[in-house]
Amino acid sequence: MENLLQKYQIVREESQRICAPLEKEDYVVQPIPDVSPPKWHLGHTTWFFETFLLSGRDHYRLFDAQYNYVFNSYYESVGARVIRADRGNLSRPTVDDVYAYRNYVDKQMESSMSVLEADPATSKLVTLGLNHEQQHQELLMTDIKYILGHNPLFPPYELGYKLTANILGSFGGFISIDEGLYKIGYASDGFCFDNEQGQHRVWLDAFSISSQLVTNAEFLAFIKDGGYTDVRHWHAEGWEWVCQEKIKSPLYWYEIDGEWMYYTLAGLRKLDKEEPVCHISFYEASAYASWKGLRLPTEAEWEVAAEKFNWGRRWEWTNSAYLPYPGFQKASGPIGEYNGKFMVNQMVLRGASDVTPAGHSRITYRNFFHPPLRWQYTGIRLAKSIC
């Protein structure tokens, strides 16, 4: 069994492995505010450990006092920070500087780990930092894909990159769930984020949920039937988004000489119609469900049914707003800013994706994004009520 030091080293090395195929020019690009430059992710995850575990200790000297301003993300109580949309303007510190920063903090963390691990509070904070870095590893993969996928040359991240094998199997119909009182939320002894805590009971009316995710072929039928031009299936905000942004297909789809192609981390490829559809906004997921005469599941329905189907290829949109569970309380101090302050105007996604780090998924995990966002590996699972 891995000890905390081993876990720390494995997670930290993984972030650098993800960036290994990049050219230095790739590290600095920020096409849109939601996508952060890879260099910033490497610095920010290092800043987390320096700020919350090393800073203030008697033996520790900051690598660079200005890095708090550069690599703070949204922790208002920790000080001023670079505006998110301006992260791509940070030509300095250089990529080499950031790697030097990582090495410096890693050596300090490794030499202090026995002391940190001995104290329950700091040990718990190290574990949070590792899970935080794993979140950023997934963001690294999706941000790198956006950076390269919006380059006119469609350069591959890695020519030999293999898509996750389709483990979902053939369509097995809909799974019926009886009405009743169910428990949702995390209640074990291992790690979870604070927004998963507070296991509680929910009443669910009878419903059924698809055993499989919607495929590219199924979504292509929606496109061919004029789904993006039929206002009947869209929320008002979704329709406004479609019209303003001129959305006609999922992100990374391109119709070239009458054939549908899509950008993958291995480069531009012919659309695989059997793959689960990906990079879908909540608006698109909801419109597709309406077109099918069905709906998206709630997050409670998803969690109750999840043991009955395979999940993990896509973050699956639910029809639930991101809100606190009963009894939710923010942690004291800066760590209290981690999840609670985002519980407004966002929708919950459940599951995991092809680029979620190993060991970083569980049935109770509550991901969340704004409805128009689709640069993550988001997909669709359908549900219907049983009268």
C-alpha cells in the first residue's frame, strides 16, 4: 500500500508526464478564458502545496514572493491574483522557471512529509492537494486538446495516442428503478470533496435510465433532422446561445467534403459513429433529450442507478442545479472557498471521463459546469419517468 509520500510523488510526476509531448510554445496559449495555459496549471498546483502546507513553516523560504499573485486561482482570502482571462499573457515566469518551482517545492514537501503525515490536519490537506492536482490533470488534458484542436493545423497531442477502449458494450435498453426512499451522498472513510458530504435521503418516483450513453451516430441523426434549428427543443438561453454562437454540431466536429470528421488527441480523424458523443453543452444535451421525447436524469436518479450500468467514459449532464446538500457547511479559512462559493448558476455532471486520472472517480462525485461549456469530456445519458 502506498504511503502519502509515494502518492505525492506519483501524482506530481503524472502532471509532468501529461505535458511531456508538448512543445514549449504550447505551454503558454490561452484561446478562451475557460482554458488555462498548461504552464499555469503546473504552477498553480505547486502554489497550492507551497501556500497551504509550506508557507509559514519555520524552515521554509518562498521560491518567489510574486508567484502568489501569478498562480492563485480564486482564493480571495489569500490575496490578489492575475485575472483568469489574462493567464495567457504570462510569458514570464518561463516554462523552465515553473519546472524549477515545482522541483523546489517537491523537495521541500518530500523532506517535510513525515511531519506533515503525522499530523491529521496537515495529512488531510496533503490528500486534498493531491486530489486538487488530479482535477487539474484532467483540465490539462482538456485544455491541451482545446489549444491544439483550435490550431488551424490540427496538430496531434501524440500521434500514437489511443482512445479509451469502448467498454460500454451494446445497448441493453432502459433500466427500471422503483419508486422509494434512497440515500445519496458520501458516507465512507476515504477521501471525498466537501460537496459530496451529508448523506441524506431522497424520494424518487419510479423512472428508467438508459444503460448506454448516446453515441455519435445517434447525435448525428439529431443534426440531420434539423435539431439545431428547431426552437421547440431548446431552453430560451440555449436557443440564444445556438443563434449567437452559430452552433451546428458538437465541439471538434467538422463536415469536410460531405464527411464528418472530429479532432482527437491523435489528430483529425473520421468520426467514429459508435463512440459516445462528447464535448456537448447542457443546452445540447437537454435539446437532444427533448428531441427523443425523453429527459436527462437528476443527479439523485443517476447516483441511485449508477451501480446498474457502466459509467466513466463521459461526464454525464444531469438535470440538477449545483446546490449544497442538506447540512453543508464551508470549511473555515481559505479552503472553504474550494466548492461552496460556486453553488449557483451551474449544472451537475456525474461519472468520469476518458481523461479522468485513475482512482479519481466515484459514484458520489459531483462535477459542475455552466450550461454552455463543452470543452470537457461531456456526454448524454437519457432517462424517462414511469407513470
